[in-house]
Amino acid sequence: MTQQKAMDTSHAAPSSDVAGGERPHGETEVMVERVFAELLDVPGLPRAASLFDLGLDSMWVTIACARLEQITGVRVRFTQIFRTPTIAQLAAWLDAARDTSGEQDAPAKPLAAEGDELVAITPVQAETVPQKIVVEMAWWVDGEVDDAVLESAATDVHRRHQALHARYLSGPELGLAEVPADPGQAEFHRLGEEGSDDAALETLRRTLRRPLRLDEGKVWRCAIVRSRQSGRTLFGLAADHSGFDGRSLVIVTAELSAAYAARAAGEAPRWPSRTASLAEMACDFRHQLASADTEAQRRYWRDELHELPPCRLPGRSDGVSEIPPMPEDSRYSLPGPAVLREFVVPQAQMESWEEYARDEGMPSSVCVAAVYVESIVRAGGTPDFGVVVAIANNSGKVIDGTVTNRVGNIVLRPNGPSHSGANILARTREAYLRAMAARDVLIVPEELGSALSGSEKLIQLDRLVALSYTPTPELAFGNAAGTLVTEGGALSTQCHFPAMLVVASIPEGLDIALQVRTDMHDASLADRIKECFLDIISGGPERLELTTA
């Protein structure tokens, strides 16, 4: 994000519903309002609305701190604005800070330790903190790997990205993170040697699946183990989704490879560019929303998801509640046990689908989405349901090269009442294009919950299935190349949705992983969906057009 972009977008006037709030009262509130109103170039501000919702960004926070300190004589740290983001809260803090006559009136002790920085994170990250979704990946490596060099390389990556070493807060402080002045070392486990490949895999997964502690800055971990059977080395990592996404996986593997080469040569790695801070990413997220026609997008999603019925799949287990229980601070249900089916769609079969997509002016991933929807219907599911698809938010070179959770969601409802294309491919294409045009609002989980359940703002997962596209990252330690472990290596045995399809592009075609929750449906449903999916793919797009017209 360039400085000019921050200056341009931060002067937008507050929306009418925010501007209509109660005006500041009292000398200190009026003074604080004047400072921020001048910065934001607006006539006045409400006392109880977050200044960040009104257009404030990190550059103006620094200027505001200096002006407030000049006026009041109180040192106002950058992080204080994030702790007290409304005019009323900040004014109350300033009054308490100026009154040194009694301990009871002293400002509250900062949440972060001296030298640490307390910052806001994006709404998507905040919603993900209580979910405890962990990404796992592993690679077999042929050739010699120096454990000490690799551990140093992992620490280089760890220290470079705030999302990997921040302490993510929960409870009343959900939405904030502490960035330590000293990021410390990466969590790296040397697991020795096992007698067989299977034993090495089991040892690695047992280590990776130990709970991560976000509140302690334990956001990710690495582990390495060797197999006496094959002579290979197995390396794996686990990372919490709050600070990690598919794009992050590509970044981490590329940087691990580069840092390993540098450390093996006795040098520190030289990075091509800087990374964005968590505060910068939160500001950029707010700018994206501020630049969108949010009310028009809200109307679209309210209409599109209006009266979305539950996704009725066959083989539903008895006694399952309509909406599984939800953890504290989350709009999402708890994950449940899932069965996994993995298969590969050969590239030769995908060629006709890719050609069809080019002719129709859409990504080939839209064809995969249409096949997924039709597979569920043919397996016995009711036609009308929503498909949540994760979409990466592009925000410029610096943020795009930074480890974080930048995922936004769209929901496709191709068999819903608003789409009337001639066939499932046409309807999915239309649903995709409309969703992409209205995606800015829905990237905030609260907005999806509002569209699905109104004032409750809960993500009712019984109405949705999921579709995810993942990259296939490359990893190499010097001359030792890594081969991604595909069988069960990228997915845990739990899932948030009734069904989830994960698609990765590989040289052989598409690597597909299908999960079905077994606390909601019989495991045989996964086999039926897989069989239908492969049958539709082999028949080609023209046959699917004819059968779904």
C-alpha cells in the first residue's frame, strides 16, 4: 500500500448511519474530535464509533498521537489508539492519564509488554482466531538435509513475518494482537529416525497436531524426521489459519528454500522486499471496504442468500442438530470428524473442460464448481444450497508477498431462484460473476452471517458446503528437492462443513480431496459424491450441458 493511497482513502466522509451517532460532549471529547476531524477532513464525528471505521489508518494514527501529546502533555503511544479506538474511550483515557493524584485514576496497564506493539488485525483474522483451523503440509526430501541450517532458516522466516510470531488475543480483546519486540525462535522439532516411512509419517503428524497456542505467539511449528526404510527425510509444518493461508504456503516454502541456501553458505538471507505489518494489513482491509459500494453489495447478498435452505444430503445421521454448537467468540460451528476420499483427475480429461472455460470466458475453476454442485445433487442432495469458495484478496506487491490470512469468501448458489441459465455450467458462471462483483462486503464474516441469519449473524453451516483451491508449493533444501505428501498430508480428520472439496493443480492434472462429516452423514456419501464427480468429468462439459438444461 503506497502512502498516497492511504492519504486518498482516509479522507472519505463517514457514512450517514455512522455520522448520525451521538456527538462528543465535555472538553476532552470535543478536543479529541477536533484533532481527528481535521485529519479525516470531516466536519464532525460521533463519540462512540470506531475511528478506524471512519477512515483512520496507521499513517494518521502516528500524526494524531503527536498532536494529542502536544495539546495534553500526555505521551500517547501508537498502540493506545487501537486499545481505545472511539473518541469517548480515548478522551476518558487521556483524562485518567492527566490525573496523577491517585492510583485508582491511573490509566489501565497496557496489554502488551514494554517494547511490544498492540495492533488491530483484520475482521477475517479475528473471526478465525477461535476456530483453531490448522493447515498441515509435509514433504519427503531426497538427499542430505542439515537440521541446524534448516532450523536457522525457519527462524529467519519466523522473524520476518509478524503473522507468524504475533500473540493473537481473544475474549474482550478479540481483534487485537501483540507484536513482540523480539520475535524469538521458530518452534522446530528434531524427531530423530523411525524404522519405516509409515512410522515417520505418524511421528511427524503426532507432533504437528499438538495444539498451537495463539495467545503465546505459537502460530506455527516445523518438524523433521528420517526414515531408515527409504533413507529419506520428512519435513512438515503446521500453521494456524488466523495468520496463514494458501498464498502464505507458497511464500513460506519459497523463503525457507532461499534462507536454507543462504545459511548453508554461511550467510544471512537477503530478501527482495520488505513485508507488511499486521497494522498495515488491517488498514488495507479497511480501505478495500471503504472503496466499495457496500450498501449495494449488502442488498445483493441479502437477496442472493434470502431463505437459503439447509443443504439436505442423503444418509443424514440421526440426532444431529440443525446447527452444530459454536465456540465462544465465533460465528462458526465447531468442526466435526470427517472421512477423506482422495483421487486424481488426469490432465487428459481436464483438457476439454479447460477449452470450454476459455470459450465461455470463465476460469476452469468455475467448471469444477459446477461439477461439484451437480455431483452432490446426483448423489441425492437437494438442488438448492450454497457453496462457500475461498478467494484471495490481492492488495499490491508488499502485502501479497507477506504471510497472513488474506482469504475472502464468496457464496455460489447456482440452483437458487436468482439464476436461470440454460444449464448448471451457465448458472454457475453467472453466479460466479455476480458474486465476484459483490465480494468486498462478504469478505467480512459478520456480513455473511447477517445475510444468512439476520441479527444473529451466525454462519449456519448446515446451509453450506465448501470448495477450496490450494497451490502446490515447491520446496528444496540445496540440491535436495521435496515431494509433497498428498495422502492425508494436507488435511486433518476434521471439517467445519457438511462436505468440502479441496482442489490442487499438479502436473498430472487435479489432485482432489473430498471430506464429508461423519457426525452428520454416513461415510458412504463421500464415495457417492466421488463417483458422480468422476463420471461427470469423464463425460465432458457438452454432456453436462445437455443433462442439466
